[in-house]
Amino acid sequence: MADIGVPVAVEVAKCLVAPVGRHCSYVIFCDRYVRQLNGEVEKLGDTRDQVQHSIDEAGNNMKPIKPMVARWVNEVEAVANEVRDVLDYDEKAKKTCFYGWLPNPKARYHLGKKASRTVKVIQALIAGGQFEKVDFENPPPGLVGGASDVNSSAGDGGDFITDSRASVFQGIMKALNDEKVKVVGVYGPGGVGKTTLMEEVEKKLRNEKILFHMIAKTKVLQNPNLKNIQDDIAYFLSLDLNDEKSLVGRADRLSKKLQSDPTKKILIILDDLWDKLDLKAVGIPLGNESRGCKLLLTSRYKDVLLRQNMRASPIFHLKGLEDDEAFSLFEKTVGNRLKDDEELKVIAPQVVKKLAGLPLLINSVANTLKDSDVYAWRNALIKIDEKEKDTIVKLSYDHLKSEDAKSLFLLCGLIGGTIRVETLLILGMGLGLFEEFRRTMQDARDRLNTTLDKLRSACLLLDDGDDNENVTIHDLYSEVIISTPFRGQNSLMMNSNYGSWPKEKLEKCWAICIVDVGKDRLVELKTCRFPDLKILMLSQPENWRWMREHQHEVEGCSGLLDFTYIKKLQVLYFRSMHITTLPSSIEILKNLQSLYLDHCDVEDVAILGNLEALQFLSFAGSKIQRLPKEIGKLTNLKLLNLSDCYMLQIIEPDVLKALTNLEELHMKGSFDEWMGKDEILSGSYNVRLAELESLKKLSALEISISNPTILLEVGDLPFGNLKRFWINIGNVNGREFEGLRTMKLKLEGCNGILSKEWVQKALQKTQHLHLDGLREVEKDTHELCIQGFLQLKHLDIQNSPSVKCIASSSNRAFTILESLFLKNLIILEKICHGDIAAECFSKLKAVMVKKCNRLKYLWRLSQMQKLVQLEEIEVRECDSMRAIATIDSRKDIFHADYGVELSNVRRLYLANLPDMMSFCTGAKTTSEGAPIQVTSFSPRVSLS
């Protein structure tokens, strides 16, 4: 029995010794475990940095992050917090017992145990962080259930699906759900709401997510552009067609994409068909080839949908609203006018009845009448003819009180679609609009914007939301404007949407606008006499050089242009025209006010010097290489646009000097080699910057000056009163903000330029300032503008070895600053020196700091209290950076009020910061022992 008990005892001893030894090791080898923990933490940090870099790259490309990666990042953050607890506990373990003679075994035991276990967790995380890819590819915009889906709550048809339209809506949905149906059609008059119906159908389909995997859509329009249609559909499929130039090749690739997976159901919405569309030429498969692809078509004409290549079935007729529905819409728009006025209650239903139930017209007339007197309502009742939409549009037109508004409405209808506001300004002024407000171009621009607001409020122009650069007119209105002589029988207008007219009718036009004009049209125009033509707008395809099928039409336009019988012309607009030589007959146009030669191949423009009445001249994007001395004879010129004339090498001397009435000079992306004194002595032949001293009326300027030393040779330029400007001195590259007053300065040792009066006046109004290469400047950044940067929204400073700080207590600058970018400032020690004003940086949303190697922190904690709108922080490659914020004095602790909230921060990016210790240094406890809350925010992108 004794012999049997010995092995049993040995085995029991082994089972007991191993755990006891392990527990003892926690105490004995505690320091080793802590060192091992620190080593594994460093490895985990490297792995986390690598993963975060991949996450940031994916975020910049708008790619969704895989859930497993996001979980790993969260686990790393949790472990990081646990490590901090372990290391904090290390301080307790160092305390001794027995009056300092022995280490505290209990504390060392717990520390060793925690460190050992945490090491294993970290090692597992490191192994699990070796992701081959952290993101999913961006889903195609057309993917149902993808990121581009519309708000699903709107998928029930909204207010648009009235009782009378519910059957059409439900019928479309049922047809789309029928596997036998390949093409569904909807037709109805212009303005009835076909496009809106398509939007509601799409919302419903995306909300249910069961009928289709992908939805693509495009607007066909009256003159279909196959390339644009292909591009629209390809966009929703994430198919890149840019490298395929031929239409046949593009169609083949698109067709293969649509047929690539027969299990995928795809819906293509072709909105606003006017005539036959060659679906095969687009790349849309037909018949049995279509597989899982369906079409949903809309048109004004039923027969278009029934044609052989369309074969739509079923076809739904979208009619106007029922009387009660139309009246409800009208009543909603006019507001409270019908509540108390008994006479209007009687007139209103009669007015609505004549609007054919068309929502577009109902809104238009309602907006016209809602602020009008009763007599205007009675007049509307008499004039509206329910069979003639022309009279309905003309009612709104006649109600416009100013001739400027009426002319502007007609001009928008002539051009059609979406139009740049600046284009309308120059065309309108060329036609003599805004006569009472033409003291300056800015006055006219203000009047234009006021007039456009009136047209929008009358629903004659569509509401483009926050887009202040463009306006849009509905094609229904454009159609009525072109087909109706609003100003008598000799006031016709013609554009590309109408085919050939008889010569007798064509010659009565006062306005012509033809897009993609070909040789036949030019020949037709050349044979006509236009005694009343005031505006002529012609353009060719912008990419005609790459379109072989059009080259025979666009080459040699010069010989097809003749202005002999267009003597009253006031506006001439050419775009993308192949005109190497301007016809000699152009000098007959003595009444010409506005001339556009944008993106044209024109070379010699000397003949334009004979157009002495000219006030607006644009060569934007053209290929002119020389601005000849003859242009100096255009002394009435108010605007000269040379933007993006990248081939312009010579502006002959005394040309700009002679244009003393010039108010706007645009040269962005163009000429910048201004001649200096040394070049004058050497016999160089080009314009001197000093010529601009004559332009006393200048209010808008876009200019580049490659050599800043030339500014030291000229006097004070008359730029102090500029209202809009983009000035680049020294060829500075970087961020751009469209529409903001911008100065970019790379002075290369010419810092004396900053003291010039015009520079100081411009700096006071600058909204985006980019400084590069500031050297030997004794002033701090905020002192560069004597009056303070009170209008500055964006500040970029780079490669400037003299910049020590950005703001100090001595000024109230940067009160509306939204972004601050600092790069390679080798002696920058502080962003803020001293106690800055409360308003300073209070609007700041984004800050980026890179390669500022003396900077130890961005702000003191008390200063960070002002940054309540901060959204993005990026700091990288700053060797001395220890923290984003610091508490470096008792005063900071007092002012910090024990808390800083950064609730709007959504992005925090930190990289290559070898001395980085924490987000905030010195933030341990107050003197009373209460912990200070350093920050409170939830960035969507984790630390890198």
C-alpha cells in the first residue's frame, strides 16, 4: 500500500507545484512581465498605425470599412485603456511595506498577473491585425441598398401620389414586378409631373429592395447626346468608359456590363424621350438579350413609346390633377389669400380649372397671383385659355413688372437648361438690360441677382437650392418662349430644339441660339438677312477634335461666317468654334456690345480693335498667343476675360494701359510673365505691370505675377477698391476656394511688398490667404495686415522660416477663420502667444499642422475652450510635438473650468510624432485633487 501511495503523492505534488510556481513568478518576475508588456504595447502601436493608415486611405476614398476591422480597432482601444490601468498600478507596486525594507508582495502579485495576461491578449490582437484589406469596394451608385439610396421614409409615394395618380403608380410597380414585362412606358404633357413620378417610383423600389439589384437613370432630352446617356448609365454601374473614345466601343462595353450577370436585375430609367432613340447604339440590350434588364420610359408622346425599337407595354397615361387635387395644390401655394376674401373664393376654382391640372403651371400661376390684387385675379380668369399653354406662360410673363425681368426670362428660354449667372450678366448687359443700374458692373450684377430671385419666386425659374452660380429653366417654358412671339410677330426666337425654318420666318428672328452647329446650318445662316437680329449664339461640340464623325463639319468655319446683313447685332457668342481667322465682315458690327470667343481656335484678333462700341470681351480658354495693340482701341471695354488662355505669351505694350474704363480683368490660369525694367533695357517686347496703374475703375481682378520683384519697381497699383479678386504672386500652388477673395504670396525675400498700400487694403478683405516662403519678417503672422484679418476664412502658411506664432493677445484677428493649414515652419513655437481675444479662432473648423519641428503643442487648455466648432485635427511629422493641448500654469487650470468640450470633432489624424505623449499634458488633477476633464468628443476616425 505504501508503494502505491508514493506515485500518487508525486502526481499530486506536481499538480500543486506548477500553479504555486506560476503564482510565485508573478511576484518574483513582476518587473520582467512589465517590461514585456511595454514591448508588446509598442508592437501593437505599430500594427495599429499600419491599420489606421489603411483606414484613413479608405476614408479619403469614401470606401466603407469592414466591420471586423472596426471591431479590431475598438478592441485595441479597450486594451490600451487596460494597459494604462496596469501601468498606473505599477506605481502602487513600487511602494514598500515594513517601513521600506521589503517590496509590497501583494501589489507585485496583482501587477505581474495583470501584465502577463495582458501580454497574451496583445499578442493575439497583433496576430489578428494582419488584414489584407480593411475596406469594401465602393458600391455602385445604382446599387439598391447601397450608400446612394434615397431616404427610405420617402418611399411611400409622398404627397405626389394623389388619389387620381395612385392607379398609375401602382400599375407601374405591378408591371415592373412582372418578369414577362421588359419595357414600361409613361406619357403625358410637359409639366404634368412625369419626372417627379419616376423619382417616386425609384424611392419605392429602393425602399423595398426586392425587385431590382441596380437602378440607373438618365434624362434623354429633345436632342439626345448618346455619349452623355452612356456616361449617365455607366456612372450608376461604376463602369469607366473614359478610355474608350468611339461610340460603338462604348456601347459594346456597356452592353456587356448589363448582360454580365443574368441573375442580377437592373432597371434603366430613360426620362423625357422626344423621338426615336437607338437603344443598340447606346448599348442597351434588346429583346432576349436584355436578360434581367428592364426599361422604364417617359415621353410627352405616346407614339414614341410604341415605336418598334421601344415596344413599351404596358403604357400608362399620366394625366393632369383632378379638379379638387389641383385646387388643393393651388390653395396650398397661395396660402391664406382665400380664407377671408369671398370674391377670390369664387374666382380661384375657375382659374384653377383652366390650368389643365398641370402641377408646374398651377404652382406658377399661384405664385404669380398670391400677392396680387383682385383685379389681377379677374384678369387672369379672362386671359387663360385652357387649350393653349402659351397663354398660361404669357400670363406669368405679362405679370412681371420690369422689362429687365421679361427680357431675362426670354434670354433664359432661348438658351434653355442650366445657365451660368455670369453668362447671363454679360449677355444681358450686351442687350442693354439693367440700364438704370449700370453705373458699375457690380451694380448690374446686384440687379441681375434681384431679378433672378423674382423669376424664381414666380416659378418661372427652377429653385436650384444653394447654387448661386447657375439658374435653370424648365424645358416647358423654354419651348413656349421659342414657339411664341412674345414681342410681336417680328420678335421670333430660335434655338437648337427646332428644325429648319423657312427662310422668311428665320429672317424675322431677333435671337438665335444653336448648339452643336454644323456646316449645313452655317450655310443656311449665311444666306439669310437678319434686319432685327440682336443676339447670335453658336457652339460646336467641345470635344470635336476627338470626334471623327464631326470633323468634316467643324473644320473651316471661318469661310462660313458672314456678318454683312446682321448690322444690329449686340451680342455674339461663339464657343468651341474652329475659327482660326475671324471674317473681315465682323468689323461691320458697330453696335456689338458683348463678344464671346470662348474655347475657340482663333489666332489673330487684331480686327476686333475696330469694334469700338464693345464693352465685354471674353477669350476664356481660347488659343490666342498674342493680345495685339489694336485691342487697346477698345476704350469702352468694361470686362476683359483672358482666363485659361494658357498659350498667351505676349500682351503688346500699352494695350492694357489704354483700357481705362476696365472694371473687371480676368487672367487666372493665363499670362503671368510681366516685364521688368531690366527686360525693357534689353529690348524685350511685352507688357509691363506698371500699365495696370491706369486701371482706376478696376473692381474685379484675377492675376498671376510669377516674379514678385517686379512689384518693387512699380508704384501703388489701384487695387485697393477691389471687391472680388484672385491674386497669385510667385506662382503659389495649393487649395482653391471658388468665389472667395484670394491672395497667394510667395515673396522670395521681397517682403517689402507687404507694406504697399494696395496690398494692405486687399489683405483686409482677403478671405483665403496662402503665404509661402516668408523670410526675414520680424512681425508675427497676425501683424502682416495692419488692420487685422477680420474677413479671413482660410489661412495657409508654408515654407516660412521666420514665422514664430500665428496669433497673440495684441489683436482681434482671425475671428471668422474656418481652416488653418501650417506646413514646414521651422521656428514656429506656438500658434497662440499669450491670452488671445475670445473671438479669435472661435469659428475654426479644421486645422492641419505638418513639419513644424519646434511646436510642442497646439493650444493651452484654456485656449481650446474657444474651439467649440472644431471638426478636424491633423498633425503629422512634428518631431517635438508632445500633445494637442497643455496645461502649463495655474492660470490655465483656473480658466479651463475643469472641462473642455469638443463635441463636433469628427476626424483626428496623428502620424509620425515621435515625442507624442498624450492628448493633453499636465492634466492630472487640480490642487484640490479633483480630476480635470480634458476633452469630450467622438471622432469617426480613430487616432493614427
